[in-house]
Amino acid sequence: MNPHGKTFSLPLILIALLLLAAGRPVCSRELLPEDFPSAKNMLRQHDPVVVSGDLLSDFHGFDIIDFRLYAYSDNQFHIIPFQIDERDPEGEFVFTGGDAAGMDIDGGQFDYNDEIVFMIKDAGGEAPQNQWPPAGSLGAEIVIIDPKDAVQKAWVYLIFSPGTSSPLSGKDYITYIPKQEKVTSAYYGMRYMKGAPFYMDLSYPPSAGGSGEDFFDRIKVRLSVNAFFDLLHIQKTEEDFRSVVVGWKDGPVRAMRKVENYFRILFNLSSPSIFSVNEYYERMTYTPVQLTIPFKLKWVFNSFGVNDWTWTIYGDFPGLKGGLAYTDRNVKGFQFTGNHSPEYLNEHIDLSRFSWGYNTKPGVGTWFPNLLLPEMLYGIVTLHIVDDETLPDPPEDTPGLIAAGMEGRWKYFHPDLVDLLEPGTYELSMDTYFPHPSIRIEEVEEWLQIRQFPLWVEISDVRVNQFVPPSSAVQKHRNEIGKPRPVDEDTGFRGMITDTRGREFVLTDIFFYAGSYRVTPRTNILGRLFSENTYTLMKFDDIRQITHRYEEMDPVSHMQNPMVQELLLRKGETVQMLGCKPCGFTGRLPDGKKIFLWDTQIRSVRFDE
């Protein structure tokens, strides 16, 4: 292999030498780079890859049932596991089971916001140009690139053939069983109790380095509030958060559960329902955690005399007794024995701010959660560890506590944040990764980068081979050319979003979301100044441009790889604020279509004058 990653065939070299020795030219033209396709050199193996339909406009209007996805390796194409998840015009997933089951308005045809999902481990190398697409089909070459090292690449090939008889891949990486509320893969098994928002059972099969036994009690949420100047003490647990599954889809690469969530505030008084979608892959899960604040916090605290509060979210895992806990500030590890006092823990473990942590025991399993917070919140959460198997902590299934998680306290909550945090719904997201129980510290980054630095996707080539598109697809494409919106229509904030690959989207109705598009849309951004422990709320009216970048470390919270957003204000000043990886923006394209981009996908947002 040459320094540029091109693979040369030994027989080809020998033939060339023989021809040159005979005084004859090797070929009638100069060899071009495409004559030597690149091999896959992507090192990342655990990432799911999601390709949005807006990248594949040539395929819009075609029946999804006739799509196939291939990888090229060993000098031939191999069909790989994939699925296409449809979204409706408002961006909501279309589910195949439950009360929320239905169909998109296009009746199973591919469109701009549908998603193609596959695993990066199944991608291959670059195929020779003369070997795709097959006759009578439309094909696209999709390149996947590591954003931290753009030299690392892999390829897949999307093929549409009307009425194709090619079989799908027989591999099924993930399974959801609705009646049992159980999710399984080759690497883990988890189960939910009816009505519970978080999983209660967790196990690793022996083939994945585990015991096959449940080592988990549950994920616990504890909220404690002192109000009316210590006259009233309110305590809430995870059992005050209730969830009802209303829809699901079980694909070969991704399973999804749509759940209706609400929170019991007092007695039988509940919060308004909030819908969220949990996603499950072969070696990770994604669980959005939504919180609704109905009033200004400052008004609540002053009106009800709130003088102290604590919230804690942690995993209780009695089966990991004897195992080790690691964080970015405790890289030597701490062993759970079931009999450590709080004083011992405070003396021997750094319980201050942390960015990541995992708990593992060889032969049993690993609990590696990653609660994605807005960068500004990492400075106000601390590590929570309890190692006392005699300590009751109801509600629980197994008495005692061998637990780790995070804690937030009133004394760490900056008064500016209390003043500036507005009412509405906010969303945090909790990923759970499933590495081998013998995971090493140096392997942590490859899991964290799945969400912190999502893989880039590019469509490098689209080709047709004796292909006549169905009339329905032609008509759909004509419809999608778009009708201009009325000039007198209120279109809110206008501007342009440039994504990390340089694509530019001219948008109207631009909104910011502190979470996914399911939370409260906002026309301002709350954040902490970079390098300073000061919070500020910036309105769109005052911002000309937002530019995202990454720094090695936040000097205040010591968070690694924080996103920083540089705000160029209309009056000419520049403000450096911490960003928010689990946040995003929406807007409407000129043809009225609505798009959503995570902040990790955005290079800049520029508002019109």
C-alpha cells in the first residue's frame, strides 16, 4: 500500500513489468487514481451511521422496499444490514407497532427526512468505478469520514432497482420484544418494568464476556427540596416519573420505542405529557431525559422559600461488587467492596467535577453511562459514589447500595443561572455503551466520540445504469422543487446554517432547542462564558453569527473537548460561550420543508440583517 492508502495488485505490477520489458506500452492511456480504489482504513468500529434523505435527492419518490445497501471488500460486493426509518413532514418517526403506528403521507416512498441506518463496522472499501451500479438501477457511493482524522474513510453503496429480488442481509443486530419490554443484542440484554422510564435489568451474555446474570438493580433518581424555609421537605424518586410505550419499531440495526412521559408533582397532580423516542443499537442505547420547568426558577424559589435542593441520578449495580469504577479524575480505579464509609470515599476518591465514568467487573459486565449535558452544566455536577451493601435506599429491588452517578446541589448552582433559566421543556440525553468488561482506560475515547464527534457522511457519486425512474418518483421530484412561500408570510428569524461538511442551508423560522426538536423552541441561547464562571442569555436579535469550534479543556470545569460557540454580535463585539453538543437548530427551507441539525453537525449560523 502506498502512502496515500491506494492498494496495488501484484499481478498487475508483474504484467506491467513484462510489457515494459517487451518495449510495449502498458496501456493506451495514463493510469488514473480511480484505477486504484482506496481500501477501508476507518478505525472506528462501534458507531451507528445515519444518512439523512436530504443528501439523496435523486432517490426521492422511490419505493423503500426496493433499496439495498452494499459494501465492497475482497474484490466483490456484499449486502449489509441496514434499515430506512421514515419521518413524517414534522420530523416525527413513523412506527410500525403500538398505538402510534402509522404510515408517512408518501406511502412508503423515500423522501428528504427519512434516515438510512447502518453500522460503520459493515462498511467496506472504495469499489472500482466500472463495477457499479448494476444494470437497470440507480446507485450512490456514500463515503463515511472520521471528523477527527479525515484520512480515515469507509464506503457503502446504496442501490435502487425497481422490483428487485435481491435478498436482504440475514443479520439482525438488535431485538425489541414489546410484551416483555425487553431489548437484546449479542452484547447486552435489558428489561423495563411497566411504567418505568429507565431500564431495571441489565446483563451481559457469556459470549460478550459476561455471566448472563442480571447485575443491575435499577437507575435511580432522587430529588430532595426544602421549601417554606425548611418547614416543608419534598422527596421524589424515579417512581414519580412514569412512562407509557405508545409506539415502536424493531429493525435489524436500530430499535426504537416512543414513550409518553409525565412526572407526578404532588399527590395526583401530574405534569403535562412529553413524548420521547429511545433508540437501541448493537452496542449502545440513547435515552432522552426531558424536564419541564413551568415557571421562572427565581420566582419559584422566592415565592415558596426554597432554600436547598439536591438531585441525584445514579445506577445501583449490586452484581458489580468486587469490580472497579473509573472516571476521568480517578483513572487508577476504585474497587467496590460493599463496606466503604463516606469518609473513606471522600478521602480516597476525587468526587469533584467529572466528564465521564464507567463501572466494570470482568466476567460479569460493564455499566458505562454517558449523560450528555450542555457544556455549562458540567461545572455544577459532582461524582456520586456509595459503597455500602447494608444501606437501605428504597425504592429498590436489592437492598443496599453499590452505586455511582452524578449529583447536583443548590450550593453549586450559580445565581445567574437561576435568574436566566427560562420556563419550558429541556432535554438531556443519556447514552449507555456496552464495551467488553475488560475495557481499558485508553479505550474510553472511542466510545465517547460516537456522540461528541459524529462521523461525517458524503455522497461522492450518483450513477444510473439503463435506469428509467418510476413515474411516481418523477412526479414527486417535481413537487419537491418547491413552491415559494408567500412574501407576506411571517417567517421569523431568517439566515443560513453551514454544516460541518460545508453545505449551506438558507432557512426561515430558525429556532434553537435545548435538546432535540421535541423540546421548547427558543430564539435565545443561554450559556456560560468560556474561561469565566459567568452566565449570559443572548437573544437572536443581538446576534449576527454563531461559529462552533472545540477546545482541549474548559479551564473552569476541566471538561475535556468542550464545544465553544463564538458569537459575533450586531454591534461588533464578540462573545465566547460554551456550546451545547446535545442541542440543535431547526429551520424551514425555501420549499417549506423543516430540517433539524444537532450543534455537533453545525459549523456556523448566520442571521440575516
